[in-house]
Amino acid sequence: MACDKKEDNMEIKPVAHIFTGFTDKFGVPRQSGLAEIPGKIVFEPGFRDVNAIREIDRFSHLWLIWGFSENKEEAGRDVFRPTVRPPRLGGNTRVGVFASRSPFRPNGLGLSVVKLESVDIDCAEAPVLCISGADMVSGTPIYDIKPYLPYADSVPDARGGFSLSQKEGTLNVVFPEEVLKQIPENDRDVLIRILAQDPRPQYQSDPERVYKMDYNGIKVSFIVEEEKLYVKTVEKQV
């Protein structure tokens, strides 16, 4: 069979940007859907047309194709790296880049499923998609949006590869009441869900190390001992 190449260069541009409570990568869930973190998808002016999302509210979930915009050190790199070291495997074992979800890939594209909570058609930047379950830093570019189709996109007997070879489950979050009260009520449950996912790099387990995570203008300091995460302090960012 002849393998004739077609025109293989394609320029893509963001159709929207997503806005979440995360200002940096630390603390962002490792995969979408692990925590019901709220977010909003705001379309770029050239794509800000309510007709472009007609019937979208009939779908409960959406696929997002997005860019790893935080990996600035990889921008413009011409050298192909065929292997990566997934944190899930301790940061030392190498696997093929195409056998991983690593952000360090040839084209720097991510793929996530999010839940569509509502569609705002009355705000100044309407239409805006209100979603939950994203795994992205605020301001991340979205290159395409497609409906999730349960009958085709869900594979019940699929194998998870090395993603299931490490410790699963969540941490028990210990949040002192006097500290919890310093956080706005609408952020409390979200923060607990994020912390329960264990934001630490998988290869770090020092029980005396203090970690700091920013979410929605709140800096949280915590330590982890075995299966428990202890919140030490919270500080509102100015």
C-alpha cells in the first residue's frame, strides 16, 4: 500500500480560554474529573457566537483540546524527546511519550473531559460555558470543544496501563476549624477536594516538608503524614 503524504502543516489558534482558581501548576489535578473544580470557558471575540454552541446544553460533558501553555521551556524546541518520566512511576522510570499523558510532547496538546454545568448567555462575554472538573491553570488556551458521547467515548473494559500500578485513592484532609473559617464558604469544599487528591509530586514523601498551594487567591500550607494531609495555615493573597 502506498503511503502518500497529504499536506501536513496546520496552524491552530485558540477558540477560547478557560479560567479557574489555579494561577500555577502546583495543585492542579493530574487528570480531569478527579475533583469538581469550577471553571468558565470564555470564547475569543472571533468565535463568540451563540450559534456556535447551539444544542450544546443537551450534552452533560465536553471534550476540551487545549495547550500546555505553562511549559514555556519547551516552546520552540526542535529536538524530539521519545521518552518521558511520569511522576506516577516515581519520576525515574521512562516510558514512551505517546504512551503517557505527559505535557512534554511534540505538539504540547492536552485532552480533557469536563462537565458542562450551565451556559451563561446574559453576561458581557456571552456565551460562556460554566464547567467543572477541569485540570488546567487559569488562562489556558482552548483549541477545540467537542461533545462527549457516552456510547462511543466510554470503554468499560479498557486497560489503564501503568496508571493503575501505583497507589490509588485519596488523602484524608485534616482542616482545623479555626483555619477553615478563614476561607470563604464557597471555596471550602473545593479546596478540600483538591487537597484530597494529594498535590505533591508522586516521588516526594517527606513528612516534615511544608508545601504551599495557591487557589483562588488563597495560599494553603500543609504537610502530609502517611495517608493524612494536615493544613497548617491559610493566607489570602492581595
